[in-house]
Amino acid sequence: MRRISIFGATGSIGQNTIDLIAREPDAYDIVALSGGRNVVQLAQDARKLGAQIAVCADETCLAELRELLAGTGIETAAGETALIEAAQRPADWVMSAIVGAAGLAPGLEALKTGATLALANKESMVCAGPLVMQTARAHGAAVLPVDSEHSAVFQALVGEDLAAVERVIITASGGAFRDWPLEQLASATPEQAATHPNWDMGQRITIDSASMFNKALEVIETKEFFDIDPSLIEVVVHPESMIHALVGFNDGALMAHVGPPDMRHAIGYALHHPARRALPVERLDLVKLGALTFRAACETRWPALRLAREVMAEGGLSGAVFNAAKERALDAFIAKRIGFTGMAHVVEQTLNRVSAQNGLIHAGMSLDNVRAVDHLARETADMIMLQN
């Protein structure tokens, strides 16, 4: 039996992972499940899968989790230290689906055990891509992409020489506001931004899709994961969300990954890699689909894409600044303290102020430095919002 841990089990990626695993209960031994505040779902899944331990990130939820799992023999714990300790438990395959920078440390600990890390936490690569890949190499571990775009690129590169790649095209749905007039974006509400035309995802990632900050993170992740020159990475808006990415080669060929907007495809590919296994996803009817359309990704509409280019050019720890500022700006938008277009302004100003502090951005890639810069960027973003 393969030993499996799922960090971020109660989110959309975690739930889709559990859906696949629950279809073959005798094939997997569940080591650890973690979640946020949704302890009812966490306890339900821990019972269903027979997990060794269930961990909630919020320590105030531990009493409820213990009550829900009383008499089952399933261990319970809470907080950052508990997440780290759970990630240190031996496992063969670990899903990293915790949202935000909080997913970095557990992912690094899982890699230190030699486990295969299925990475859905794009912030890990944005904040500390070189550290993640270095840790994997040092411990003989593998990192497999679970974002649909990066899984698509990964699959298109199987058997190919990276030196023959001349472009990587990441597609974006365009989110909730892809057809809105530019002048209306400033008045967009969190409720409007949290409604995705194609995908059923959580509130935060759906808003990030509307602002294209999610795609900006993915552009940086593409550079870090595949060690590709940023100038080769393109973004196009593809409203149908059927082509997840394309890889262009030096003979002019384009390899496209085409599939329905169902995250179980990318998750299943990582779960069964290097084999392909049957998955319960929709089979496309190309005649019924009819047509696929593409648009330019306008950086005036989506300034997050321009900021991602600046982050890649700066290098160092600027990705950690970018992500931290984005998270704080998103918090403020959800709380209706700033407007939709104000998020990009906060991130840009934070990048400028932190970069101006001598030596911080290029202090060296370590977990302690990432955490320090993350903390500083959050404080700086909060200060910028107070001043405005």
C-alpha cells in the first residue's frame, strides 16, 4: 500500500484528491490529513480514509476536532508545529495543497523524508523555488506539478529536450471580469470577483483568477519549476479553459494539453506518475465543443502580469515579497477596505519599498530569510494601505 498524506485536505484540491483516493481504498494508507477551520469536513474525511492523524491549522479548532474524532483512535493536533511534525512522518506521496505561503514549510519537510511531493501550493515555488528544488535533489525526492497549467507543460515535455523549447504558453480563463469594461473594474465587489465562469474553486483563488494574480504566480512558478528563461513564457486568455498550456519547439511545433476543466486530471496524473491510469473525468466531444478562442492578455487590464515580469527580472526573494503583498491586498479587498484595482497598486508599492531596503531582496535563499521577507512585506503592505 502507498502511504499518502494530504495537506490542505478540506480545500478544492484536497477534496478532489480524496475523491480519487476513496475510489481505491485498499491501495492507500493515509498517514496525515490537514485542514483549516473546516474541522467537520476534516474529521469526516479522516474517519472515511482511516487517517493516522488529523491536523487543523487553527489551534482554536482543536477541541472541536478532538470531539469529532473521539473514540476513533485517530490522533489530533493543531498549529504550525503540528503541521511540520505531520509532514515529517514517512509517506510515499504527499499532496501540498495548503493555500498561501503557509504551505512552504510542510512541503520542505515532506521532501526531506524523500517523499514525492505533488505540488499544488504555487506559492512555494514563487517564494522559494530554488530552495524547494534544491531540497528535493538533496534528499532524492521528486516534485510533481499539480496546477493544471504546469501539469500540462510537464506532460508536453515528456521525452523532449528542454533545450529545444522556444516558448511556453500558459492559458488563462480571464476570470469573472474578462469582458468587463476597464472603467468598471475599480467598482467590482468581492462577491462579483468570487464567481468564476468556468471553475468551482474557493473564494481566494477565484478572486486571484479575476485579478490575474493567480496567473502571475503561475508565470513565476513556470520559470522556477522548469528553469525556463522568463522571455520564453507567454500568457494568453482562453475563455473555454480546455487548453491548459502549450509548449512550442524549435521546429515550429506546438504541443497542447487539452482536457476538461477538472482538477482530477492533473491530480491523477501526479498520483499515478509515471503511469497513466483511467480517471473519472469528462471525455471531450470536439464537435460539440465547436471552437476554441484566444485573446491577448492585456497588462493594462491585468497589471499583475507586468509585476510578475518585474519579479522574475529582480530575482532573489522578490517572489516572497510579491506573494506576501498579494495575500495582504487580497485580505483587504475581501474585507472591502480597498477596491479591486487597488490590489495591484498595493503589491507594486510594496515591491518598490522592500526592494529599496538595501540587501534584503538578495539576502540568500533560506527558509528563515523567506519568512523574514514575507513578514516585512506584509507589514509594508499594511502600512501602505493605512497611508492610502
